[in-house]
Amino acid sequence: MHDHHFGFKKVSETEKTQKVQSVFSMVAHSYDLMNDVMSLGLHRLWKRQAIMISGVRKGQRVLDLAGGTGDLSFLLQKKVGSSGEVILADLNFEMLAKGRDRLLNSGATIDALQLNAEHLPFNDACFDHVFMAFGFRNMTHQSVVLQECLRVIKPGGQLMILEFSKPQNTYLEKAYDFYSFNILPKLGELFAKDKDSYQYLVESIRMHPDQKKLQHMLTLDGFDAVEYFNLAGGIVAIHRGFKPY
């Protein structure tokens, strides 16, 4: 059994899944606030940019994988309209329940499914788009997830991954590291009374493949025309890959 990273620690694959789920169960109540704190509120803009780049349109079928509290699903539903469909999916029940309730309260008609991204319960080639926003880095077997995404996407359809990445400027990287390791955990303690979960989330960002490595992973797992778009100087990147015809 291979070791996997939980932040900077090495753990077994079973342990990783359990520990990651425990973190998200702990932070579900403050997840939206946490995203605002981690991104200085910019995650909302980044999600809109990912949707804009994807070209999602009316009548399409979209999977929001590791969709958490559903803010991306809400934006996607507006794009696909009543003739399309958005499915919000997450492994973590607490996160999913928060997302489902929030979407119901906003009047959005979106199915919410608890599932494991490594075993998607969908037919082959049934989605026009699969989105993952800030969830991919927490997955235990990333290559398996990518292959499952490829399977359920229609030929010519696309996978969009929005994830924290590597700043492209040394000064920006140093400033971001200082903010991440010195300030973020303290903010986690202050706002969510949960320093450890924030510490893990910061470490998980550092262990995540950078832009070039993730681009290579997507290509190896069968996606075509893989490209990435740096946002905020590379602190975040949008990766896009197409399923071949």
C-alpha cells in the first residue's frame, strides 16, 4: 500500500480519506467563510471566470464534483437553464447537506448526490462538462478520478479544474507563503475555532502538483488540448482538458 500525503504528513490511503473527510466535516459550517479568508474573497470571481472560459450554455448537463456547499452549482444552473441539468456531488455528507439546503433556499433545482469521485455512478459519456473547484487536491487517487471524469464526459466535452497552484513570481510566492503559514491558521482559529483544519488546507495546497505537472497528468490520463490559465499570478490556476472524439 502506497503512502499518501495528508498535508505534509505521510499516511496510508485509508487514513488519508478518513482524515480529509474529518477536516471537511469540521469546517462545513464555516466553509464559505473559510474560502473567503483563504482567497481574500476572490474565489467567487475565480469560479465565474472558470465558467466563462468553459462556455457552458443552455440545455447542457454538468457535474459539479467535490462541489461542497454548492456556490459553483448555483452559478452553473443559471447558465444551463431549465432545459439543462446540474448535479452537485461530494463525498462529505455535512458539506453536501449544507449545499443542498442552501440551493433549496435559493430556489435552485439541483440534484445533490453523495458519492466517491473514484467510482462515479453515471453512464459513459453523459455530461457535457465536469467541474472541480478546490476539491481535486484533497482526492486520494487523483489519476483514478481523472479517468472516471474522462469516462462520463461526452466526446468533445470538457473537464475544468480550478485549484490553488504555484505563484509564478518569487516575491509573490514568498508573500503568499508568509500569509498561508503565519496568518491563515490564526484566522482559522479566530473565525472557525479550528486552527488544525486550516493548517492542513494550507499544507495540502503546497503538496498539490503545480501547473505543468497537473497539465501533464491530464494529458497522461487521456485528455486532449490540455491548457491552463493562471489567476492572481498563479496562486490559482484553471486547467481545461477535452475528451477526444
